Amino acid sequence: MHIYANPTRFLSLARWLTPLLFWSGLALSVGAVAWGLFMVPPDRLMGDTVRILFIHVPAAWLGMGGWAGIAISSAMLLIWKHPLAALAARAIAVPGMVFCAICLATGSIWGRPTWGTWWEWDGRLTSMLVLLFLYAGYIALTEAAEKEGSSTKIAAIFGMVGAVNVPIINRSVVWWNSLHQPPSITAGKSAIEATFLVPLLIAVVGFSLLFGAIVLMRMRALIAQAQVEARLRRRALDDDAPAMAAATPAMEQA
Amino acid sequence: MMREQLNQWDFVLMAYGVGVVALAMLIAWAWRSMARAEARRDAVRRR
């Protein structure tokens, strides 16, 4: 991981990885969604609304996975002071928040015909909404740190502390048994029929690759912005140097 | 007993509409900000 602490080395990898992740992710996501929309039969209990799960489940996975990524990057920044870790965490925040919002919106739309309500203050829904607010807070903190030139450590600590919500979201359906169904996929076994499970897993892989491509795009943008700022600052210092040198003897004589 | 008759496909299309629009906007924003930032960096290097 420390090999990629050098932005030039990281960029040489990111330049070919971005289109690869993007196009493979797009192909898999579109294929899985088309499979889920047009080829999967209606579910015995949920009917046609089962098709919403092919976008809702990957969005939920990436909403939570995004925050896990922020927490890991924050730990790398605080422990090893990895120079790209702060950029990686910042790059994950907006895509993570968008996927979290998609999860909440599609879940609400699914809930109306299935549960008879758009929203319920159930453990899973509420903890997912808290995650959306955590993302908003993290983005505000990093933007403020960037604008005012303050330390990125506060945002990194916030990123690590906020990670406590991820296992709460995961276990919420077990701890507070309410409207949301218990976990359907656990380690080694699944309560979902293979007809639904296969396109669902392809959708999860496809959207994850797309997420990776978006994060790389954000990282490349943030690195380019930092390089421009560093170059302009260096140029301003170089421009000031002759003027300072000319002013120094005059000041000494005075 | 009164029971609501809801067309489930309306909800399916609404969910995919929201998801696809949000994702398309995210991709367009990420790509555009990357392309702009890299073009600006190259212009500053050439100057």
C-alpha cells in the first residue's frame, strides 16, 4: 500500500484502472438490472416489487461499504500518515452518500406497496438515515478543513468514530425485530432462491466496480487540484524571491 | 374490507428512475470534475 504513497505512481495505476472499472461495472450493472427487471419471475409474496431489490441491495451495501472505506482510510492517515489516505476518504464520501440516499429512497418506494407505508421508524431504516447524516457531517468537515487549511485529523477521527454505526445497521434487524425482514444472506447460506440470488450478486459486483471507478475519478480530481495549488504556490514564491533579495540590502542600509 | 389496488410496476419504475438519475448525475459530476481538474493542471504545467 505504501508503494502508492507517491501520487505519480498512483496516477499511472489509476489512469488505466478507471475506464476498466467503469466499463466492466456499467456492463455488469446494466446486465443484472435488465435480468432482474425482465427475466426474473414475480416473487410469491412481494410480487413485482421484488425487482426493486436489484438496485436497493447494492445501494445499501455500498452505502455501508463506503463508510467502512472512510474508516479504513482514516485509520491509515492517523496511524501511518499515508499521504493519499485523506484524499481517498474525501473521494469516497460523496459517492457513499449518494448510494446511501438511493438505498433510502428505493427502500421507501418498495415499502409503500409491500408494508403499506413510505417510512417507519424501524431500527434498520433509522440507522441508515443516521448514516446519511454522518456522510453529510463528514463532507461538511472535510470541506471546511480544505477551505480554512486546518488539519484533516478531525475529519479522520470523525470517520473512525462514525464507523460504529455500520455494525449497528448490520445487526439492527436482529436486535430490533420490526418491519424490515431479518438478514437474507449470511456467511455461507442464503434464504434467497437462486433465481433471484444470481442476478442480485452480479448487481452487487457491478455496482461495486462502478463505485470504485467513481472513487478513482474523485481521487484523480483531488490530486490534480492539489498539484495545481502546489505549483501556483511555488511559482508565487519564486516570483517574490528576486524582489525580496533586492529589498534586503536597502533594509540593511536603513 | 377495503384494500388498496396498487400497480406494483409503477413503484418499480419509480425506484429505478430515482436510482438511475442519481447515479447518472454522480457519474457525470465525478467525470467532469476530474476532466476539468486534470486539464487545468496540464495548462498550469505548460505555462
